[in-house]
Amino acid sequence: MEQYQSLVILVVLAILLLSSAIRILREYERGVIFRLGRLIGGSGVKGPGLILLIPFIDKMVRVSLRTVVFDVPPQDVITQDNVSIKVNAVVYFRVIEPQKAIVQVENYMAATSQFSQTTLRSVLGQSELDDILSQRDKINQQLQQIIDAHTEPWGIKVSNVEVKQIDLPQEMQRAMARQAEAERERRSKVISAEGEFQASQRLADAAQILADQPSALTLRYLQTLVEISSEHNTTTIFPVPIDLLKPFLNK
């Protein structure tokens, strides 16, 4: 009986040792392995697949290599032209060097998050509101370059940064709406004036042609008669030749 109990204990211990010694990493995972506190094999990175560890001596930290989509919480920003706005953004990054992400920084997710928030406030605080609204692609690229340069020592690659939403004060929204309305009215007046100018040019050209060709004026009179008679009007207008009125006009 005692031998049976000892055998059961040995089997249980063997199972526990195997379970603590065997690790399986997915395709997108890597394991940073420390042996007695030191990285093994230089980089200390293993995987994917089956990983064998020495129980109680080796310690493995899993690191995912997939792209992380991180929402930067809304930040209160005062622009260069003293406008208070609230801005949030989204950051796309991934770990490319797992050993640096574990060794060089305590928590790479929290560190990247905090640095993204401070960079967002700093960059937008140095820009005017019109530039933030009209040159968003340029600001996104600037944010990506700054954050990527500072997170590179942590083994992190920032692939993209997008300013997602900009909340303006109510009075600023009303002022921008009035400005947009005034701009639309200005464009409407310019287009109307341009149309009047082109129409006057055409009329001047037509008048010059009619003045040079009296027969053309007579044809125009006849065409007007046809148009009036086709509308079933009771009044008929006959054109009077201009030559008959010239003596009275001269007097």
C-alpha cells in the first residue's frame, strides 16, 4: 500500500514538473526567458511552438507581436491661438523586439499610453486651430514620427496615429458657422457678379452684330412675333422699323 502511494506521489510530481517545464506559444507570440534572472542565449527570445523550461530555474514572459489599437483618452488642449479644445486619438503599434519591451521598460503598454497623451497635448498646443482642422494628415504624421522615435528603444514600432475627434466650445462652433455662412454668401455673390459680367459681354456682342446688320434686327423682330403668337395671346405687337422713328428722335 505504501509503495502504491509513493508511486502515485511520484507520478503527480512528474506531471507537475512537466506542466511547469512545457510551454506552447502561438504563431503571434514570443517568450522572453530568464534563467536565474538573466536572459538566456543572448536575446532570450523563444517561439513560436513548443518551449521546454527548467522548472524553478527558468521564467518565461509571454509577449504578443500583434498590432495593438490603443485609444488615447480625450485630452484638454489649448492651441497656439488660445482656443480650448478637447481631442482624442488612436495609436496603432506593435512589439518588434520582445526582449527590449520587457527589459527596457516596466510596462510598455502603460508607457506608450502615457507618452502618446503627452505628445498629443504638446503637438496640438503648438498648432493653431485652423491648422488642426485643415492639416490633420500632417499632424498625424508628426505625431507618429515623435512617438515612434521615443518608443523605438523599447522595441515598439508605432505604425500610425490618427486624431479621431476634436470637440470645440459652443461659442467657437457658432463663430465658425457664421464664418462658413459668410464665405458661402461671398462665393454666391462672386458667382452672380461673374455671371452678370459674362451676360453683359454677350449682350454687347449681340447689340454690335445687330447694329452692323439691320436685316438681323428685322429677323429678330419676326422671331419675336412668332413666339408671341404661339402663346395664344389676344394682343398682337407689330415691330416698327427704327428708320421711321429716327426723324422724331433727332428732333
